[in-house]
Amino acid sequence: MEKEQFKEIQSSIPQEPGIYQYFDIDGKIIYVGKAKNLKNRVNSYFSKIQYENRKTQVLVKNIVDIRFIVVNNELE
């Protein structure tokens, strides 16, 4: 996912706890993660420091869509 595409999605990312799903061009889930604060966690994948990791670079390049499921608390 290009930074410009991410910036469009960034404003809609909730700050609540939940899970995030990354999808590739075929609509397949390529990664699922959980977070106390979805916005902070997803933003970290697109930060310069995290992006220096080769595994993360490959993952981010293949993301074409991001979806979220918000939960009431961290335990859910």
C-alpha cells in the first residue's frame, strides 16, 4: 500500500481496542493482528522505523485494503 492510499484510510482508523485485517489484491487476508489502540498499531506498520524491517516492507507492499473490528475491551 502506498503512503498516499494509507493516508486516505488513516483518518477512519478507530482508537479503540480490536483487530485489524490486511488484505491483498485478491481479497485474501494476509495478516491479522490485535491492538489496544487500533490507530496506533496500524500506524506503526507505516512508520519509517518499522518499515525498515524487510518482512514488514513485503507485507505493506501487498496490502490493498485494511478492515477493523472494534471490541469493548482488550480481553475480547
